[in-house]
Amino acid sequence: DGSGGRGGGGGSGIISAKDKKDDTKDGGEVKLKHDPKYEKYFKMMKMGLPKEAAQHAMTRDQLDPSILDLDPEKSLKNQTKKKKDEGDGPPLKDDPKYMKYFKMIKMGLPKEAAQHAMTR
């Protein structure tokens, strides 16, 4: 039959035992690419569909398309809890480290001048 005795297609969609074991390395959480809620969208991209097409499908399915911007090798929980921690400080305009730059803009200096002052 010309198959050469090999198992066939390779793209069967079956996750091997090794892959399943590796799914929980990220703090005991399932990797994003294997999360049942998002797995099909990562698979769409793996099959060659543009990221925008997968994002459109997520929007259609009432899911957040920005999930595809996250690292598929880490869990969703691991990547979203960091964002909560970052927002604990004061608003940027009230942060003592940046107040003088916002004041420069308020006084009429071009935004680019304030940006340059931040880099020097």
C-alpha cells in the first residue's frame, strides 16, 4: 500500500503522555496552549492560520482575544496574577519618580522633551 509501515499522519491531535506530564510544570497549572478553553485557538495558529483569524474566532466565541498575546507555555493564572501586583502603586502621574515629567508637560513642554529628560 506504500505506507512504509509507519503510523501515518502525525497530526492526529492526540496529546502524548509526555505532553500531558509537561502540561502542569507551570506551578501545577495547565499550560495555556493546553487549556481546554483556549486550546483550539492556539491549534488554529499552529496549523498556519494568522493570529488575527484566531483572535476573530475568540471574539466570535465571546472570549478575550488578547489571551493569544500571552506565553502559551505558561498557565493563564500565572500570567494574570502578575498584572494585579503591578497596579498596587499610585497612578503614574502621582508617582514621585515621574511627577516632575508630568509637570513639564503640564507647563507646556512638548511630550518628546519630557521623554528625552527621562532618558538622560
